[in-house]
Amino acid sequence: MIRSLKLINRNILLSNRKNKLFTTTSNNNANNNNSSQTQFIIKDDNTVELSAELKASIKLEEQKKIVKEVMDKPQSSKFLKGDVLLEGIKNDGSSLRFYKTTDMCKTEPENPDQGYYPLIDDRKIRTPSGHVIITPSKEIAYSVAAEWRAQEKYIKPSRLPITQTIISCLDVRPEGRFKIIGEFINHLATDPICNREKNDSKLKKLQSELYEPILQFANEYYGIPFSISTHLSISKHPKELTDKIERHLHSMNNWELVCLQLISQSSKSFLVALSLYYGKLRLDNLYQTIALEEEYQSETWGRIPFGHDLAECETHNEIAPPLFMLRNMNPIPLPK
């Protein structure tokens, strides 16, 4: 699942001009729940100078404690390198917009082929796990900048789908890769594209019309036929085929693997995700294909007002970000 966005806003909130001017929350009274906003400056030599208001309101020991906390916190040292840390944005959309501008830049001259940085107030962005967001194409970097530029007074994570997808790609761990690949292999046995109705019916005819082109493409793509199951049975694919698919998935990088996983989750089919990526399945036929049985049942029992339309919109919204990213990167490696 796409993990939620977070943004640091406790100790460091604002950077300004040559010297860095910050706002922090300080409790003057331990029994008072209302915290007051105070300021301090981090100079170019990374020393901290408290504002006059803060010095006048707290004792010397507390001043030293604040300076020590600012300099010792790992997120502070990272921030001083010019990075914006994503760690703390609320999912309910109540976090205030803290920045003014967004943009994109290419990587350093010594690594010209590494990728592109989306920028917030001319600073790089780090994921909650500390990875710098660097995209493989300028189109993806521009889309991230556009998402953040479109935020208004409050930051709404639901309107940052590309950013959230990138975080999922960058923060996946090695053990997470093995889990994703294992899920792909396990779900092949229940992939709806490889299942047919047992008896001749209108539904079986529709399955043949919509599923057969996808299945034929998958057979040619991997060079080994997929097995077909009927009714409630599962597909028993040849081990040679599943081993080849597993090697193919291992050859992908995290970006390609996670994006394919997100599309497969929403479409309920790995074969649909592949066909969609290669243009063998049109977007205007996508929902009809992945919700074939639901659409078939609705013809018999009727449609829920707006229910099916809403489900179709949600499916397209979930698939669009990872599909956009896949199509704006280098082609995924071919199976061997």
C-alpha cells in the first residue's frame, strides 16, 4: 500500500535567506498546554543564536538546552545540508503549507545521468526514511513539483499521488523486495485472466473476448503458455514459467517493481498490469476488464446509483500515478 506522507514541523519549520531563521515551539510553563512560538538563527558556521524574545523569556539553562537540542538532532544536521525532510504531514489535511516555491533541477555535474531533483524552496526533498528524492526523468520531477505547487493553504496528502508513489519506491527495503516478488508469484494461481466459467454462458463468452488477448500477449511475452482454470479451481502454471517470471521480477529495480505492484493491486492481475504497460490494453477498456463479473452481475440485478462510476474513478486514480511513472522511465527489462 502507498504509505502516508509525513513532514517535519516540530523543531524546524522555516528557512529564510542566507542565515537560516527557524521557528520552534517552547513551553514556558510545564503546566500550561498552550505553547508559544519563538525563533532562533542558525548561522553559516552552523552556530545557533537565539532571538531576543526567546532570551528574555527563558533562563540561561533552558537557552543552552535548546541550542544543544537543535545542534544534536540528526534531522537538524540533515536540514543544514539543504534538505526538506518529509516526516509529519497529517493525513487529515490539516498541516499548513510551509513553503513558497517548487521547481526541478538536474543532478550534479559529476553525476549527469543520475536523475532529476524536485525542489521545495530550492531545497532537495528527503523521504521519511532519509532517502533524497531523485527521479529517473524530468517529467516525473516536474510532476512532483506541480503537485506541491498545487497545494493551497493546507497540505493534502491525497493530492500528492506521485510523491507518495516515489516514497514507496525509494523506501522499500531488500526484504520488502522479496516479499513483493513472492506475492506476485503466489497470486499468479488466482489471476482472473487465467480463469474461465465452467459452463457455457454469456459470462464465459465475455471472458473469452476480454481476457484472451491479454492471455495471448502474456504467452508470447514469456514464451511459455499459462494454464487455464475453471470456476473455483486455481491455475497450476508450469514451474518453468513461474521461475522465469520470478527471475524477470528480480531483474527490475525498485521503481519498476513497486509501480507494477501498485498497478497489479488495483487491477487484481499481474497480466493486466503488463498489458496496460505495453499498451495491449486500452485505458477506456480497463475497468470493464478488471470488473467484468461485477458489471455482468449488475446487468442482472441492477446498478447501485453512482457506485460503479465511483469505483471506476477510484481504480483509475490508483493506477494512473504508477503507470505514468513507468511510462516516463527507461523500459523495464525483458524476461530471459
